Amino acid sequence: MYTSMIFIMIIINIIILVVTISLLKRKNWQCFYIENEILYLYSLFVKKIPLSNIRNIEFETFRSRGSYSGIIRVYQKDAKVVKRYFQTSQVAFFVSEQMVLAEIEKITPLLKKYYIPYTINKRN
């Protein structure tokens, strides 16, 4: 009986350790950013997508539990779609639609610079 509880506690500790290490490895706390012609999308682990492999990007904002969230969908040239949810890189109890749109506006000048088409949609 106690051995199974110890085993479960060891597994939980390993999961907490992996999550903590992945969060501490972040050098940039933005939701997504472009560096060295690579788009970085954060979730538990970082997804790196070369800009040369991106066909287009869709952003979508929506209301979720009294706050706003966003989705970034990256359509790649090899027919893969990467989807990540985001809110804001600021610490806030309530996220407004303007805060989500501000996160999107941080990256759009770089998308224009690299001629990557993008759309911003609002889900009702």
C-alpha cells in the first residue's frame, strides 16, 4: 500500500520538475516572437518554426470565462498546422480583448517585413 503511494509521489515530483525546468529555460516571456528568422511559439515546450516554412498565419480572439484569449494557427508549407492558445505576456487577473490584440500587434510588423500573410479574426 505504501509503495504505491511512494511511486505516485515520485511520478508527481518528476512531472513538477520537468515543468519547472521547461519554464526556467525560457529566455523570453512573450507569447510568441521571431528571432533569427525562426518563429518561437510557447506552450509547455517551445515550438520553433522557420519563417521559410510558413504559408500563412491566423490569429483569433474569443471570450473565455469572463476574460479574453487568443489562438495562433500557423499553416506550414508541408501541410502541417500548429495551434497555440495565448492570453498576454503580462501578469493580469483579467485579460481584455485589447491586451490580446496588443500581443498580436507586437509580431505583425515582423510578419509584414518577411511578407508572411496573416489574418486577425474575432469569434463571437
